[in-house]
Amino acid sequence: MTKKHYSWIRWRPLVFLGIFLLLWGLVPPIIKGVLRLSFNEIQAPLWVATAAVQDLQKYWGFRMHSKQSLIESCLELSRRNAYLELKIQEQAGLAQENKALESLLKLPEQHDYYYEVARVCRRDMGTWWNRMIIRKGRNYGITEGAGVVYSGGVVGKITQVNATTAVVELITSPLFRMAAHFDGDQRPVCYQGKITQSFQVPQGGVRDVPTDCELKEPLTLVSSALGGIFPDGIFIGTIQTLEADKDGLFLNGRVELNRALLSLKEVAVLLPLNS
């Protein structure tokens, strides 16, 4: 084998890659969008099938439990259901009181949401992506920009909707931003996600905090209705300390998120009642 031929073999993959990227750059954006959506729709059934097999495995695993353990679990669930029923009644009373105060003070009505529960079928957690894919899409009325929550607080928002699946941009993604405020201080601040690697504590950042904030640390960060995506008061995370930014005009800090974000199996999408 001659030296010239060996050099061609070594550089041939890069040459082909360069030609492919050049041709791809000449493809019209409309065709690129159609190909991307088609690729996602082809992959979606495989993701859903894999998640369904995992659910089936868990089901047969539960079938192996003894009757005594199942009876104890049912008793614990009945206790929790009774507690939650009392909370629902209390929430209904608070909602009526809230509406009465709104009408008395002539305040604008807040948006009402309903929760569309969806199972998680895939996660992309790494340097490039911080997102998850849920097993509901346009077939259940999911829309882009809708907020996603779970029992522990904010999860993220919908960034792409397919026929039977939807992509959720997680709260840990640097592309995710939202309006927030501290519990006990209604002044708005800005939250932004930070990349979270595997086995690390999920985290984000808060900025534009007024320097005269007098709340005691640790601070609790919750959602603000000013963003129009989430209702007011949904838990985001906690801040241990606040520091002045480079200009000294505002404070910023690191937000510690719930570890459960890395292992969620089920989430709820917030959809307006009038949709």
C-alpha cells in the first residue's frame, strides 16, 4: 500500500462527513423540519414500547409480593386517601374564600388549570440535553409551552409536541427560565437552570434579587404567576446563601433542587381549563 493511498484512507471519513454537512446545509429549512418531525415520530413508538415493557416488569414484580404486604400497603393508602380528602375539602373552602376576596377587591381572575398526568418513557440527561419525553402528545391535548409539575414542585415546560409523545425541557436545563419569587416576598426574581450531570444534586441559579431582601436563609423559591406558565406558589428549590453580582446592584445564588427530578416516573402537565 502506497503512502498516498494510506493517507486517502485515513482522511476519507472526514471528507465524506464534510460533503454530507455541505449538502445538508443546502437543504431548505422546511424539508429539514419535516425530516426531524418524521424521525421523532418513527422513534416514539419504540420509546413508548420500551416504557410499557418496564411497567409490565414492575407489575409482575408486585404480583410476587405476599398478601400480607399488599394488605399493609392498602391500609396505608386508605389512611393517605382519608388525609387527602380532608385536604381537598380544606382547599375547596380556601378557593371559595379566594374568589370572594377577588370579587370584593375587584382583582383580575387567575387562570385555572387541570392536570393531565403522563408517564415518563425516556430521559436525556447529559452535557447537551436536560429533557424527558412523556407518553402523551397531541392525542391528549398537550400544547407547547405548557408547564409540567409533580408532587415535589416544578419539573419544566413542554417544548415539542408529537402525535403520541411530548418533550419536556427540565428545570435543570440552561435553556429553561421562569419568573419566580421567594416565599414571603412577592417581588419577582429570575430563575435559570444549570446542567446537572449523573449522580449530582440537581441545581439552578437565581438572579435579579433585590439587595434589600431581609428574609432569613435558607430561602424557599416558588413560582410566580407573572410568567403565565405556572400558577403562583409552586415549589422550585431552596437557596442557602445569596451573594452580590459583579455590579453590586442585585444578588444571586445557587438553587438546590429536589433529587427526585432525576428519577421521575410520572408527571402532570398544566393545561388551561378553557383550552
